[in-house]
Amino acid sequence: MSSEAEFSGPAAEPGPAAEPGNAAEPGPAAEPGNATDRPYPGGIPEATVARLPVYLRALYSLAERGVSTVASDELARAAGVNSAKLRKDLSHLGSYGIRGVGYDVEYLVYQVSRALGLTQNWPVVIVGAGNLGRALANYGGFLTRGFQIEAIFDSDPFLVGRQLGGMIVRHASELESIVTTHGVAIGVIAVPAGAAQAVCDRLVAVGVTSILNFAPLVLNVPDGVDVRKVDLSIELQILAFHAQRRSAERFGQAADQVAAEA
């Protein structure tokens, strides 16, 4: 079975940001036994693919500020990686920059977008019109990044038929027909854990091969289906660990100071 990878936050960015000094780079937390350097089709390593959206976000920010060229060290700082890793990642795209000048921002946006498959619009459905589903449906950034929300579904009679994000919430019974009609390849699961596997099975059965899962459980899917899991509680637990560590360090420093003054 295909394994499920975890990453942070609804913005769908890979992995939690590393603490200063930590060796961790942005990217999905692979399931045990997965090789993070396994190449994707096209010869791009999986770890590089996980960092490409971070580079793209930094490039969009530069473009919005009117920056036309960027040095590798500046782009690396904006993305939170070291410049050697960034240059190696971008070399997989055939982009090496110009010595003494750097990278052309507009062209690099195109190269990264092309590698990620974002030079076309991807039809997406959201299953679950609760608080999370509503937030996702109302988020305007998907379309500008190449994702067209075709429909949102729920089985709650109170929600079905309501206007949401410019769409009418459809009954879950319409899922298969809408997915087939619009050629949907990506499904977002925003239902409670108890219903998530059944929703996943229906999506897979009708041909959906990429799933973004917000439910707090690991989905079982056949080979050839990719699942990304967003678990905010895990990210909060990681932040709690770092907060606890910093608190302990401050306490230790204060104790050392008191001992020195005694």
C-alpha cells in the first residue's frame, strides 16, 4: 500500500520550519521505510520535490516586490535552506543561474511551476463542509496557484444546498458523478476520522489518485495513490517541544547567573 506522508498546516507547505541551527529542511515526514531521496518521475529526488513549493513561495514574494533577478544565497535565505542545497535542487530542473547575476525570477517561477505540474489548472473536490471545509472553500489562493475547486460535498441536510465560496454545497451522493464529469484528480478530505476511510475509498474507486487528508488517521490506499496528511495537533506538539526546550535553557541560564553572583 502507498504510505501517507505528513506535513504542516492548511497552506500545504512542506514540513515544519526548522529551528535555527537545526539540520532539518522543509519537507514531508516520510513514513518509516520510505527513502526521502527516492526520485520522482523525471529524475527529481522526492526531498527536492518537497522543497520546490517553498522556493516557489519565495519566488512569488520576490516577484511581487518587483525583483527580477536573485542570487542563490538570497533565495536560499528566503526559503530557509543553505545555498548549496538550493543550487543542487534547482540543477535538477536544468536551472543553473548566471555567475555574478543569479537566477531570473520570472523564468525560475516558470521552471518550478512546470516541475510541480502547476502550468495547468487541476480540478479539486472538497469532501466535508464543516469549519475546515468552509475555510478551504473560501480560500482564494488555490486558483492563483493552479487549483480549481469544482465542488464541495457534505451529507448534513443542514449544510447541503448552502452557498459556500461561490459554490453550492452538494450532497455526498453526487461525489462520483462530479468527479467523473470534471475529471478530478485531487480530493481533499475534511471529514471526521470515522468517515475518512470510506470517503477515501470512494474517491479512489472513481479514479482520484491524489488525496489531501485533514482527518486525524492514516488512510489505507492502493499503490499508485498519493496521500498527504495535514495534522495540526502534531505541529503544535512539535512547537511545544521547542518551547519547553527554550524555557529549560532560560531557566538554566538564570540558575547559572544566580550561582555566579552568590
